[in-house]
Amino acid sequence: MQPISGISIHRVSTATQVAEVLTELILKGEIPAGEHLRESALAESTGVSRNTVREAIRLLEQSGLVRHQFNAGAVIIEPSIEDLADLYRVRRLLESCAVSAPLSRQQLAPVRRAYAELAAASQEGDMFKIVARDVSFHQSIVALAGSSRLDAFYSHLMREMRFYLQVLSMEDREYLRPKALMHEHDDIMRGLEDGEPMAAAQAVQVHVDINLERLSAILRSRQGLRAAGQ
């Protein structure tokens, strides 16, 4: 193939940048739940094309922040404690089952790698990167079950879960406390490395339950503030 000239490669697309700005506004509550995202208005306010805005909204849909509704277009999700509890119930079951059998060092290699990447991200203080690495770590845990169908299901689940993880990271400012962020993950890895399936499963359950409790409190607080403002 002949060398190609005149092409400028950017590491982050304009659509990704727009999606990141919108994500921050959504997580801060400046774009409230239930709000419709109008392509034309967003294109005008951001100074980019409607195609770029459309791609940014597609990225938000993938992250679970936005849902496409028939005859309504893209709408910011309205999270509920019931939905949250259901998601975490599935997480608790899948992840604890995945670590409940003895594992070889070779099987643990991807988990160990994902853990190291999460630990490195926690030192950088980038909320979005931390959430992405956190998702990857938990996906590597489920992958221990050795089922491609389960991996696909969990990947879909985590697209919706990402919203809640971002809310938790922003509200609790976890990205500013790397030691606290890694503490529960340390317990999971310790159980895996020590060849103690029951300890690893218990650590997973504690981690999931603590996160559920913290997120439920955040959602209840937000609902109370919205009710008070009505």
C-alpha cells in the first residue's frame, strides 16, 4: 500500500469531546433527567455539525446516559432505586459466582492486568478513565466463568451500569481518594491471589453491596431535592 499523505489523525474525535461535555453536564444535573436532547439546539450551542451531535448522542446511548424513545428522540435517563437494585442484584450474582472456584495463575492474568490498570488510573484522578478501568476490571472477573454468552450479557449490563458508576465517582469524589477507591478491589484481588474462592466471593459481595448502599443514598437525596423544588 502506498503511503497516504494529507490526513490528520486526532486521538479524540469531536463527537467524543461533545459527548464528554454532555456527560459532565448530565452527571452534575445541569441537564436534568427526562430532558430531550435536541440535535439542532446542541449543534448551534456547541458550534459543530448535526452529524457530530448525532454521533455524540449515540455515544451517550452506549454509556447508558441516554435512551431513545419512540417519537421523542434521545432522552436523559430517569434512574430509579428499583432499577439500581435490580442491576446490582445481577452484578452480585454473576461476579461472586465467577470467583467461586479455584483459579490458576494463568486464568488470573487478565484480572491482574485489569487491576493494575485501575490502580494506575486511580493515581491520575481522571474520573472517566477510572470508571472505564473499573468496568474493565469487573468484566475481567466475570470472564473467569469462561462463557462468551455471559461476557456479552455482562458487557450490555455494564453499559447501563456505567451511568451509576459515574454518578458515584462524581458525588463521592472517589477520583480524589485513590486509596479508598482501591480498598475493596484490593480485598477481591487478595482473595484471588491467595487461592481463597470463598474470601474472593465475599469481597465481591461486600464491594457490590457497599456501592449499592452509597448509590441508593445518592438517588434518594436527588429525588428529595427535586421534590422540594417542585
